[in-house]
Amino acid sequence: MTEYDRRIKRIKILLGMLIKEAISLNHQLDIICCLLQDSERKNVIDAQKTVTK
């Protein structure tokens, strides 16, 4: 295996790690968005209750 082959292999491994990290971050972002939407929905409901009192 030449130095070039070793570098290519290392780059592929690093790219794979980056892709896994990006997928993980995307999943975390989806969770955060869902939590924010739930919180926003709750705030709207609370505001409606306050107005109707």
C-alpha cells in the first residue's frame, strides 16, 4: 500500500466520521425544533386562556 493509498483510506474514514456526526447533529436539531414547537404551542394556549378569563 502506497502513501497515497493510506491517505485516501484515512480521508474516507474521516469523511465517514463527519457524515455520522452531521446525521447526529441533524437528529438533535429535529428534537430541539419539536421541543420548541411544543413550547410555542403551550405558550399560545396559555395566552388564549389568559385572554378568555
